[in-house]
Amino acid sequence: MTLLTEEQTMISDMAKGFAMKELRPNAARWDKEGNLDRSKLEALGELGFGGIYTTEEHGGSGLTRLDAALIFEQLSRGDISHAAFLSIHNMATWMIDSFAHDQLRAKYVPRLTATELIASYCLTEPGAGSDAASLKTTAKLEGDEYVLNGAKVFISGAGFSDVYVVMARTDDGGAKGVSTFIVDKDAPGLSFGKHEDKMGWRAQPTAMVNFDDCRIPATNRVGDEGHGFKFAMAGLDGGRLNIAACALGGAQDALDRAFAYVQERQQFGRAIIEFQATQFKLADMETELAAARALLYEAATKLDKKTPDATKFCAMAKRFVTDTSSKVANDALQLHGGYGYLGDYEVERIVRDLRVHQILEGTNEIMRVIVAREMMKGQV
């Protein structure tokens, strides 16, 4: 069991306080309107949550992956959609800070950590999902510019974000031919598709990002040519923990709502919490979330310590936590009976939001592949 330090408890409490006051009361409205609230993201930046594990040199908080998990878990108790989007911004910011040259870092990272700029991450393509190395978007060097052509799909924040961290092919050599670029929203040749009509994460705009002879300065390449896929893979372990933490927080919110509801709901002359079947269901939900939380924190600790089995544990945590969280949220809906199916009680929103967590940052089927592969390498 991972024991939290006093500082970590304070960080977690600060995130929870913001979530309960600023996010939770607005989550249903944002879901219906399909809007991200930039003012809330800016306020999160003021708390130091715009660059949680980005170095302090350019305004990052320099915290650990476990700290990040604590923050995203608590923020998701307020609104999964905003918390998950912030996690994407954090990953993109960290990638620039970790791998870009000093001038590029100085240009972008201070404004990203302050959430003065918001970042999106562009990897997935129509024909390149789990097989990300097969991406087709190209970047050709012409003089002092790169010219990008291609399209990305399922991009959170498309059209909303100010900066796009893009993986594009500079060579035909498979994964070794992929490079990373920063594309500003106003770059010529950059455009966005229609907003996707999604099951969940409806507060986030999700759309295609199109590059049609999109020209950017050659200096906007992050790191060396051919290193992009390595950068993308370096971000995945932490990204998986972030998305698991968001699922855990959402499921905890669903359990909290269900626990309150069963104390109020009367059937057969008494509150339904007095029925043993209800008590057993609640006990199972509480136990399952505690187990998920323990695995998530252990995986984050291993990633911070760079242990040899960190990748395996991150995959295990992502698979187990997201599957468990979806189950618990669905159980919370069931405890509400017919009312759980109504938008007014908000549990159905949580169920919808959590479904995608089993898909993105690597599907849970791919997580099983990773765990099995690591076991076969001897990391049991």
C-alpha cells in the first residue's frame, strides 16, 4: 500500500476542493452544451496543474507521476471531461519540455504551464490506431520550413487548442521515420473537421485535424528527425496512468452519488440501504475501487522510480482501473434504478464518460498484449 506524504495529501485535497467547487456544479451543463471552459483551465494553471510533471525551469511544478495521478483522480470527481483534457495538455507540455531544443522550450513551455496556451496531441490517424507506427501524415523539409500533409482523427481539443503536438513521417523507415512537430493553430494549411457526436467526453470538442500543405518553421521540430515515435512511446506509460486516474475519480463520484441516493430512496417502507443486497453491492464497489487505487498508486510509484517492471505495471493499472471504474459506475447507475438512466442524476453521464477510458492511450486489449509480452521477457 502506498502511503501518501503530507505534501501529497495537501495536493490531493487542493485538487478535490477545486473539483467540488468549480467543476462538479457545472459538469452536467458542459456535457449538454458541448463546451470546455477555458477559464477553469486557466484557473487550474494558476494552481500549478498546467505542467504537473514538467520541470520547474520554465514554470512547471516538477511533481511526480504519483502526484499527477492524485490530482487527476480528484479533478475527475468534479468533471471527467475537463480533467482528462487537462491530462492531455500535460502530456503534450511534458513532451515539448523533455525533448525540444532550448529555444523552442523557452518559447512554448512557460505559456503552456500557465495554461495561457492550451495544447492537443495528434498521433492517431484514420488508418493508424493501435498500429501507430503505420501513420501516413508526412512532413517534408523545404528550405527553412516543413510542409505537412495528412490528417489526424479523434483529436481532443481540435479547434479549441492553441498548439498541436503532431507526429508526422519525415522518412519511410517505419517507426524510425516519425518525427515530432509543434503546429500553431493559425498555421497556414491547418484546418479542423466537424465536431464528432460522441457517447461521452461531450464537453470536449473532438474532431479531425487536417494538414493541407501546412507550413511551419523548421525550428518547430521537437528533437531530431526520426525520434518522434520514441518520444510518443516515452509518454505512453504516464498517459496511461493519467487516464486510469481520471477513470478512478469518475467512478468514485458515481459511488458517492449512489451512496447518498440509497440512503434517501424509500421502498417497502424503508431506505434501500437497509437491504442486504444493497449493502453487499456497495461493499463490493468500495472494495473494487480500493484495489484499483492501490494498483494505480503502485504503478505510478514504479514509474517515478523507473523500475524495470514499470511499463508492465502501467499497462496493468490502465487495464484494471478503467475496467473496474466502468463496472463500478454501471453498478452505481443500477442502484439508482430507473432514475439512474435520467440525466438529472448525472450517473449516466459518468457511465458515458468512462467508456472511452477502456479504449484510448492503448486499448485494454493492447494492455493485455503488453503485460503478456513483459511476462515473457521475465518481468513477472
